Amino acid sequence: MKRLSYSPKLAAALSGATLRQLAHWRKAGSGRGALLVPEISAVRPVLYSFRDVMALRTCVKLRNDASLQKIRRALDTLRDDLGEREHLSEYRLVADGSSIYLVEPAQAVDLVRSKKNIVIHEMVDVLRPFYRDGRHIPDLLRPRDHVTVDPAVRGGIPVIEGTRVPYDEVAALLRDGVPADRIPVYYPSVTATAALQAADFADYVDSYDPREGRVRLLLDENVPKPLYQALTAFILNHEIVHLLDMPGWSGTRDESLYPLAAAEGFQVVVTNDGRQMQRPREVAAIAASGLHRVEYPHKHHGLAGMGIAIATVAAGLPGALAVLQEANGQRLITFA
């Protein structure tokens, strides 16, 4: 009997990870294993298990307080130093901004600094709702009122509460024009209220589909905040994030920034570091990340220099984005 499983889109919606993150986390890092390999299928079609989704939620929650490098270091300690080889969902891992801990009944182990018997003041329930980059990630076992997830029912596929009817089958009827109060004609155990909740959850899951033409840009720490504010005011069809709004990213080494940005689902880095392309290790990191790089000049000091830089990027970035949307490979763009 084929085991039911989660598509990457549904796994992303239930865990809070982006599709780009899932793809990156399936790959091995330099000298390290993958963060999480789907236990059902790691090749197309990629399929995740319920345990995988639990582990992914743990990783996403850890990312709220710890860098990806620190998470990989903690997992290396867990697997290589402690010899723990069970599925990642079997472990309770928490972060407090300074380290990552393995919490056990008798003790807590600092997986980054290799210390035992650490006192954990706040426990985090990976099943409960949380926020990630401003997005509300729902309760895993009850992602909507009247929509539930139970590994013992249809392998954990979200269903209408108290039934075996998948949420997406009900949502599809509503999208085909069937009124909510007519849903019981097709599925007598599904109420109109439950049908609407299923449709709402389906819309949420579909929001994890890549938006056609939408680009996610990371502004380097050297980009002044007024430039960020100017860009977000008139570039509305793309997502623009300043590095300072990414917890723990300030001061990141240049050669680490690009793989980190790729792991977080960014496609473009905007910077005014004119010497970056002269440093071989950073050039190698940029090339390996596959990210587009947009460089602009900031040659003059003071407010006048900042104003010139802002005007240069504001004028050039829309055209650059049009080029990048059509690009079939990595591009390096420099504004004059």
C-alpha cells in the first residue's frame, strides 16, 4: 500500500519553510550532509512524510533565533559527536539567540558549545502556531477550524475535522462554483462552515506557489535604510528585505552571506561593496550561490552622496529586475 505523503508545497505551508529553502535544505553543504532529506522521496516527485514536516517546523523555528550555519553545526554535533541517528523529528531542539539545545528529560545539551545540564527557561511546542517573517504559520494538527491533521487518518493529509474528506477536494468544489451550503450534497459529513475553512486553508497553501515574475531581493547591510524605504514605496511586485531585518545577520562575513541568502530564498543581493568582486573567496561564494548580484556606486559622503546613490538605484533597479526575470542563469549587474 502506497504511503500518503506531502508535496513540497503542502510541506512548506505546514512548516513555514519556503519552497526554495526546502530545495536548499535537501542538498549537502560544503563538507556536511543535507539539513533534511525527505524520507519518502528525495527525487522528483519529491515527497515528505509527516515526520519530515515536524522536523521542518523545528528547523524553521530555530531559524527565528539562530543562523543556518549554527543549525548545521548543532546537527553535526547531534549526529557525529552524540551519535544520535534517529529522524530529526524525534528530538526536541530549542534556540535562545545564543545557541541551540537538545532538550532531554534529565538534561539539556548545548549543541553548539558542547555543554550539558543547561537550564532552559522557556520550552517551545513545535506543534503550536508561530510567526515567520511576518507570516502566520498555523497549528500543525489544526491548521484551520474544522481542518485537522492526524497521521492516523489518510497518512496525515489535512482533512475536514471528524471525517476522512481531504480539504482540497472540498475547496475544489467551491472553486468550481458550488455554494458552501450545497457541499453537504456531495459530502454529507462536511458542513458549509467547514467547507469555507477548507477553502481558506487551500488559499493559504497555494500562497506557497512561486509567484510568477516575483523576485526576492536582499539589501546588504551597507545599503542605507532610506534607500530601502524608497524602493519599497514604488517597487510593489517584488519582495525587498533589508539585511538588518534578518535576525542575527548583521556582521555576517561576506563569503557566508551569499549561501545564507540562497538558503533563505533570496534571488538577488543588492550591495555597494565595490571591492567584493576582487576577493577570490567571495567571488567563489557568489558563483556557488547562483544568486544575482546588483552593485551600485556610493562614491560620495554625506547626505548628497546618499541622495545620488538612492537616485541611481531607484532609476536603474526596475530595468535590472526586468533583465533578471528573463535571465536563464546568474547575472552580475553594476550601475554606473
